[in-house]
Amino acid sequence: MTGHDPRGKANTGYDPRGKANRALLVGVSEYDNTAPPDGVPGDLPAVKHNLNQLAEALRHGGVFGDREIAVCRSPDQVTFGRELWTATKEAEGVLLLYFAGHGAIPNAGDELFLQMRNARVVAGGHAVFPGAEMFSTVQAVLAASPARRIVIVLDCCFAGNAAWIRPDPRDKRRVLLLMSVQANHRIDAGDPETPTPFTAELVALFKEGGDLSFRALADGLRTRMAAAGHRTVRGDAWEPESRVEPGEDVLLAAGAKALDGAAGPAPDLGPGSVPDSVPGVGPDPDLHPRPHPRPEPDPAPGPGFLRRALARLVRLLGAVGGAGRALVRGIVRFADCLVPGPEPGGWARRLVVGAAALLVLAAGGFGVHQLTGRPDGPPSCAPPLELRVLTDPDLEPTVRAAADAYLTSGENTTDDGCRLSGITVYSAGAADAVTALRKQTRAWQEPPDDDTNPQRDVGPQPDVWIPGSPADAARVTAGQDTDAVAELDAEEEPIAYSPIVLAVPQDLAADARDERTGPPLTGMIDALRARDASARVRRPDPEHTDTGLLATIGLYRGTGDTARDLRRAEDRVAQTGPPAPTAAELLCSLPDDDAVDNRTAALVPEFLLKSGVGCDSARRTPRMAQYPGDVPGLEPLFVRVRWQGADRDRADRDRAADGFRRWLTGEGGRAAFARDGFRAPGGDRALLDTKADGVLHAPSPLTESAGRDAMEASLEGYKGANGPGRVLFLLDGSGSMAGQWEGPSGGPGLLKQSLGGLGERDEYAVWEVSGTGGDTYEPLLAFGRHTREAAERTIDRGARVRDAEADPLGALLAALDAMRQRGAEDERPGLIVFVTDDEDVGALSGDRFGDLLVLARAVDVPVAMVSLKGGACDEGKPDAQVSEASGGRCVDADEDLGAALHDEVARIGTGEA
């Protein structure tokens, strides 16, 4: 759904109107190879209707002009690549790629192949799907576009598997993905005389008229598909999915009138042509275009000249804004009354409109040369120097909005209307950014190996860094390598301020002012639980955002520094599964369960309670801010980063960075941060915009800035509180695992990938589970500390598929008992991991299964059930029951198994986060 801003307007996100937008609609309805054994499943005649109707819907949507829509029918792989690259180069505002056709996945399910006209299927071959394009490649090509937003719509089997193929971290905010069906599911193309079911609903939403954003489209599709009762080939509910970063959205249709009736066929359009008509000017177009009489030969300058002038006029007015467009619409209406003609689109009318528009623009100081492109006009703008701005993930939406405002400001514009600089805003984990700037600057310039690669893990070398606290900059400069090749120049004062608050559900919040502001964080949490014993508190990941780390400072204040003391402090914010990476994602995840949302307080920056977050769910529990007296706040700081060897444009880059700094720390930046709910950085830290609900306008006192040492100690304490750990791996070795054994996505491969989350102080063991008699498992690796290399060699040498069934119930009982005995000797955090294909899940039933669940609740060791089968973690399934009873996490083939398992192990261990 669309979000809603405090002013009561629908929040449709980025508005691309006035920019050069491109929509590439690709539909493969006919295939060259459909015969066994290497042909695709067959032709898809319904896809022809998809292209016709979607092109028509977009044409009437008010965002894409006629000649901004390219239709590519049944291309081969080479043609598709050429058309994709053309659209990628030309888009500036929004770039939309729609694909309908056959989709295929390898056994691992970790890639999606979009099958073009010449596609084949070669089972077991090196090139598994010749004639198909990998989605990872398509996504990377699209990300090379200068477009501000990239929207990908996939209507094919296995479309949901594309969600696992993440874009580069630098592009994750601008790539929005809409998938017709959940991962690992095939779908039916439907009646050959109508569009496919998903695209039929897609077009219907566009035809409803009004503003339509990506989020509204995705939400509407889910609702309509569910209401229609569509099912996948395997009989499950057909559920479209989307992938979009919190707070991101883009307008896809703008105020179009509702369309009735079937759409006519769409002509094949090439990208980049000049439109025959002017979108958005004049009366609303009819659904079916009228036939035009053959025109007489045109006198000079001719309609071609006028078309070019009008096309330039529309683009220019898009930049001028709504007032300019309204003026031209008024001129058009006047011309309709004044000039007779066979139709509203007649050439006499166009000439009057063109002449009047040219006179208006000339009088306004724009000049006729801007429209006609005469060679004696001023030179075109040179590409501006691009600044790279790295920031904290919780600050990224605000910094991005501020950068967008600066780009079009007078301070960044020459007298000729050219931009002085461009800005790319991206974020990375706060701990990763500090480590890279402190210890890895040389590797940032030239990564020595795959293990140390800040270009991959953080992003490009920044020109500007805006961390969440001045203490971050102090941590870098105090501990920077002597041979560092990056020099930091930090401002003395922060840009703004936002306290970290305990956002409590309104029904559970403290009433008295002295309870809402001033008490320590641990006191507030204890008082909350005294009011409601079922209340819980969550905090974002302290390694990913400064919000989480600053909250941890208060959480640890007054506790001891032993692992036992820190774990006791961590119990106050304990939760199942890994913490949310950002505060925005934390607030978005709570409404997934009304019961959780109603009784869970969240440690988040105060500004999120005003600016809000773009979540899929619009139902969120109202919250009140409480201000702990020992938790420092967010204080974004401008830090200039200069790199050795970057001398060629140093002066220009310094001027560009200084211009952005002056604007950001002045009135322009103040206004941008005020809109999102920040406070002044000094004095009494008053709200920059007093229109905010649920917050105190003048809480007192507000905590002083975070100290460098306090942040370092809290981060180290957090890592120590969750380790060293103890992990027992159970690997299903029964005969049914034979087909899911080899490769990185097989059972042993997944287990080995997760070992990176364990460090040299952690201990772990590996049991292979098979047999239904007295011995339900065979130890492959005994409990102890192991190097990753040695453990992998042992697994490779000893693990094998057995000609036997497995007894998962007996193995889990033995594992829980073993972990209980070892836990009695110390207080290491523990974890049991069971990797299985669930072929023998029937054993998890009856009275003994009830005994297992009782034991799982008593032992207090989480069990991560990792199923290679989709749907195994659905509510009520045995795997889900085991994980829930033990406080662990259940993951199945509908998720990214490798990443999920690694995260679970890393939470217990001291290895890679």
C-alpha cells in the first residue's frame, strides 16, 4: 500500500514526471524449441495480449509517453540484450522492465533464467539454459542506468526466486522488484485468448485511474489474486511478491482517468523516438485512437519541426513544474475554441499552440533556442562531477532526500541552468564502514583478495561520510592504520540531532512525564514489564546501525563486563531470530503479528515517529516516545574523505563537496532534516518542525553525545555477549538426500557455508543422522574448537548418503540432551542446527513428539530447523513447531537457506557477522 505523510497526502514516493522515462515490455509468446528432450514447455499465446494491454495501460497512465514505451515481441537472447541496453542508456527518471515468458531455475534455485525465443533446456549440461538470460545479469545491466528508479516486473514461473538475487548494495534503494509468484512455484498461463492471470490483474489496476505507486500496485495485486482464488501448479495459493527497501516507492501512473473496455493492439515502439502527440497536453485521449486523414504536404518548417518543438516544450515544462503545464493546457483549450479544424489534434490548432507556447516561454526568459535546439544557442551542459556520499542505514532516506533537494537548488546550478555536481547516496553497516575507513583503506583502493573487499562489502570509496555519531569519526581517526590512504576532515558540529527513544505501544506507555523522560533504559524496560508481564523490547542490529549501538550503551550501563553480565543485559531485548538490520525495518516487521505489535516496544530514533516508514502493512500500533536518560542520540556529522592518488580532480571535488557541506549545514539542510522530524544539533535541541505526534517537544534532559570509548566498549561487549558459542549440527544422511547432497546448496554445502559464523573460540560438533534403531546418528566431528579448513575436510571425507531412513525425532532428543549436559558446565550460548529434506518428517508425531516439544522448551537451546523442502516452516508443520518450542528459527526452501543459516550461526558464534 502507499504510505501516508503527516500532511494527509498519499505518499507515492519518487515522482519521475518531467524526466526521460523508459518502459521496455518484453513478452516471449513463441519459442523455436518446444519438442522434447531439450525444448521449453510450449508457446505462450496469452503473452501477446499481455503486451498489447499493458502498453495501452502505461500509455494512458501519465508517466510514460508514447515513445517512451518499447514493445519487444518474442526476441532471441541477442535482440533482448540489445533492446535492454538501449533502454538502460536512455532512461533518466524511471526505467521499467516487464518480462513475460518461460522462467527456469537450476536445482539449487539460486538463479532465475529468463528464457528467450531461442531457449533450450540441457539437463546436466554446463550451460544449463542456453538461449536464456540470467536474472543476475539483467539486474546488473539495469543498475548501470542513470535512471533514478528501476522497476522490474516478472510474470513467469519461479519469478519469486529473483528476490534472492540481491542487487549491489549501492543500488538496492533504487531497484524495486515485483514478482508474479512466490519462489519455487510454477504457474499456468491461462486462456490463450486473454492475458495471463497476473498481468490481467496488473492491467486492471492501471485502468482504475488515479495515482498508482509501486507499493500500491504490489499490494493491490496480492489482494486481487487472493480474491480471485488463483492457485499455482502445485495447488498452493498464488501469491505475488515484491522486494523494495523501506521508505522507497515510485509513481507509475498519475491521475489518469479510469479506462473501460479491452485495450487495442499496441504497435511495436522503438525507444527514443519523438512522440507524434504531446502526452499530458490537451484533452484526455480516447481509449482507441481516431484515424487521421492523410495530411497534405506540409510547408516549411513543417510538422516535423513542430513535433520536435512540442516534445522539447513538454520536457522543459516537466522541469518547470505544474504551473507551466497548467498554462499550456489553458492555451490548448483556448486554441480549441479559437481555431477551427477537423479535430482537436489538427495542425492549425497545433500551430497556434506551438506559437503561443514559444511566445510565453520567450517572455519568461527561457528562449526559443531551448525548444528548437538551434546550433547557435548555448552549449549543452557537461556531465557534472559526481560526489559519493556514504551514510548510516537509518539516515539514508533523509540524506538521500536532502541530496535530491540540493541537486536542483540554486546553490548547485549555474547561470546557464547546468548542475555543478551530482550526488550518489548509499549506506553500509556502521561497523563495516568504521572498520573499512580505519583498517582497510588500501584494500578499498585495490582489494587484495575476496576476504577483504570494502568495494563489495561497503561500496565505492566515499567523498563524504555522514555517520550517525561524531564518535564514529573519532573511532576511525584514533585507530587508523599508519599507512592509511584516506584522510578524514570532520566538521566540528553535527548537522542535526535525534534522540534514541523507547517507542512504546500507546496502551502500555508511561503516563507521568518524569517516567517518560530521564530514567535509565534498564529502569524503563523493567517498569514496562511491571505494567505488562508479556511486554517485550526489540533493538536493531548494533553492528549494522548506530541506533542499535547507541541503545546498547544504555543497555550495558551499570552492568558488569563479564560475558555472563552482558548476556543478562541482552536478555532484556532478546528475540527469536536475528535482529532487524535497521530501525525502519524493525518498525515494519512488528505489524506482521498484531499480538507482537501490541506488546512490543522498539528502540528507534525519534524522527521515525514523525517521518514514518514505508511498510507493506498500514496497520501499526500507535506509539509513545519515552526518553531514557543514559542513551545518546543520533548526531549525523559531515566528514570529508580525501584519498591519496586522487589528485587529478581534487580541486573540483573539494569545491563540490564544500558546496554540499555549506548547503547541508545551512538552511537547506535544516529544512530537509526538519521535514523528517529531526531536532536542532545544539542548545536545547528543539524540534525543527513541531508538528509531530507521540513525542515530547521539550524532553529534559537529553543525553550528551556518545563517547568514542563507550561505543567501542559496547560493540565489543555485544560481540562478547553472543559468544563464544556452542553449536551442534545435525546433517540428514538418509537415502532420500541423494538428490540434494552435492554442491553449495546441498546439505553438506549449506553446513560448510555456515561455519564462517564461528570463530576460533567457539566449539561445535557435527552428527550425521540416519538409522531408525538404537543409533540414530553418527558423530563426524566431536565437540571442540576446529579450524574451518579442518572441519570442511572432515565433512568432505566422512559425510555420505546412507541406504537407510532417518529418525529425526530420536536424533533431536539426543541432541537436546547432549546440549543440556554441556550447558550445565558453563553459560555458553548454544544452538542446534538440523539440515534435512524432511522426507522422514512423519516421525515427528505422536506422544514422543509431544515429549520432544516439552524438552525443547525446558532445555533453553534454540533449534534451527533448516529444510531443503519448500513450505516446511508453514504454521503448524512439525519443523515450525520444534523451532517455536525451542525459541529457534525455522527456514525452508522458500527462503535463502545459505544466508539464513549463516545468520543464525553467526548470532551464537564469534566469527563473521
